Amino acid sequence: MSKFLFSEFEETSPTAWKQKIQVDLKGADYNKTLLWTTNEGITVKPFYTKEDRTNYSVKLPKEEFKICQTIIISDETTTNEFALDALKRGATAIQFIANRKFDYKLLLDNLGFNSLNIYFKLNFLDADFIKELSKYVNSNKCYFQIDILGNLAEVGNWHINLKEDFGKLEEIVKTIDNSVSVSGDLYQNAGANIVQQLAYTLAHANEYLNYFGAENAGKIHFQFSVGGNYFHEIAKLRAFRLLWESLLKEYDVIDIKAHIFTQPSSRNKTLYDYNVNLLRTTSECMSSILGGSDTISNISYDKIYADKNEFGERISRNQLLILQQESGFKNAQTIANGSYYIESLAEQMAEKALIIFKQIEKGGGFLHQLKEGNIQRKIKENTVKEEDLFLKNEIVLLGTNLQPNKENFMKGNIELDPFVKQRNIKTLFPPIIRKRLSENYEKKRLKEESNSH
């Protein structure tokens, strides 16, 4: 483009901007007044210029993101009908969540495997069944969200034991593509900060690389949850792609990009003034798109307290459809390229996550640190810090700890228990518990409702 129109304007250097700001501050300290340090230790400046650009480039998806409908398998026929209906209404991917073996022929009838991304989140481990299912689907767009380490971290126990779990997964990996998943969403929903999420997800994946070999790196894919810090969540997903590519280079593996499946976080969703959850999930879906997600599955505004219902599912799917088809986000994964701010954030996040990752590896690796309880302790420390900030209104959830509607009563409207359940089972070590930020506050308010009626 010709520079003729702009030739009469001189460029302003970062130093000149800073000097101008310093004058306007009238003696106040620039660093103390305008530099902001996040919970993760990321420094945010008041302005960014081309000097803040980084030299990294990230491999992002070339295709438009997939709109995923998540369905828990109950009755196979009913689930199949729901899936077909979701596809007619705009979904381009389906995630099936299974807690048991199922009749896959009945479940998948008329779905059309070749044009559809299908995700099977299996909360059980049966190598023979999974191999049969993979053979039946016979598509490279089929992803098995099998994560024995994620299950161990969340439950505190193996499916069977270490040897048998890895043995069964090894059988699966030998014959099936897209067969290993890494549940980075667990760390976000349990209260880990962004840098911790990146480090633990990378160390988690590296445990699989160490066991199955770098030649199977392309069979690993990732699940993330995206929170409400809009630009930082965009940077988080990009920072992870950068970290994954850097790690694979150490194994002499190139040209493999991370396949990322995202959902909005449950951690910042609220029981009271639940319609605000619609705003939160819309923002989080936008971060997911701009961060470069391959597939996004939205969650309904009433997920935490209501039985699955047609209205909530339709609204959550339509949020993504509006973003993709009406709001200019159809091929938006690369829109944030060249953003000085986002690039700076991503680079800082990656650098700080890499420090933690190296500490984990030096300390025996992800599994060892998990068994020692060190990862759980670090997440707990951040959870306590966030809860304290929430109580001080320094972390704000609109409608809950800021401008709550005192006329909003929920006692008689709760269909599902929205709180962490106490599990009285023996575990190998303390599990990582998913917990919403506002739970303690909501319990207190529900109790006040009961006392006032």
C-alpha cells in the first residue's frame, strides 16, 4: 500500500509515548501507576507498539471452527435422534459422553462419518470395545477423548491400576489415530491460573510422549476450558500451541499442530442471576475462536442447576451459529495475528509456563508430581487466593458479588446439585476437584433463603 497519505506524519516511538504519559501523570510513578501485574505475574502495559511484536509464529487451523453439540449417552435411539436434530440445526460436530459400553451401530445410525467431527469422551477403559468402535466409524475425523492420566488426576484412582491402564491404552494407540486426549480443562475448572494450566497440560502431554514415544505425537489432542479474561484466554490457547510445537521440536517432530477442543469454563458460572451466564459463554466462545480452537462446544446458561433441556441446548448452539454465520467469525482463527498485545501476553505466558514445566520434569515428571500432591497443592493455593479476591470484590461476578438481585430466589428451582459433592472413597492421593468460584457464597445465600421462608 502507498504511504503517500501518511508521509506527512512522523512515527511516534515508544519512548516518546512514555515521556508524554509521564508528563500527564504529573509526577506519579509510571511503573506503579499504569503497569498492571496479573495473578500469574504477567505484566500488562498501558500501550503496545510494533516493538512489542515477537518472532514466533503459531500453526493455526486453516478450516473454520466446528460447532459441537455435546450429548451424554443414555438411551441409544433417543441420543441418535438428538444428534441428528442438532446437525439439522447447525451443529458440525458431535461429542458423545459415555459412562458405559453402548450399541454404536444404533447410536451412529445415519450420522455420516466422513463429513463430521465425532468425539467420544469415554469415562471407562475397554480396549476391545474402543477398537471395534474405531473400525466401525473408520474416519480420521473421529477423536477418542481417552485420558487415563486425567481420570487419575480427577478421581484419585486408576481405572484398574497403572500397568493395566497403560497396557490397554497402548493397545488402542497402536491401532487407532486420535486416540489420546489431554484434559487441560480440568486444571482451569479446578482453579489453576493460566500459566499453571499451560504448564500442567504440557507436562501431562509429555508423560504420554515419554511412554508412547514421539512417533505417536500426532495421536494426542487437547481439551481446554476458556474463562472470562477475554484477551488473556485468546493468548492462552496461542501460547499452548507455541509450547506444544517447541516441545515436539525437542523430540525432532515437526509439522504437527495441536488439535484443540474447547468449552467455556464452569468455574465462573453462577447459580444466581444465571442469565449473565449467556454473556459469559458468548465472550468465552469468542476467545476460543480467536485463540484458534478447532472445535468448540458451548455450555448452556443453566447447566449447573437444571436438567438438560431443549431450550438451553438450542440457545447455546445458536450462540456459536450467530458468531460464525452472522458476526464475521467464520474464519476468524487468524484475526488476532499481529496484535502486539496478544502476542506479548502469549509470549510471557509461554515463558512462565515453561519454567514450571521444567521444574516438573526435574522433579520426576507429571505423574510423580501428581502422586506427591505437589500439583494439587499449587492449584489449591491459587484457588484460595482467587476465593479471597472474590470475597473482597476484586474478582467480580456480575449478579453475584456485584449488583446482586435480592429478589432472585433459587431454592425451589434447583434440579441438579450445583455444588461439589463429598466423595467418601479411598484414593491413591488427593484428587484435583472442579469447583466453581461462587459456590460458598451461593450456599450461604440459599441458607438465608431457607431461613427467611
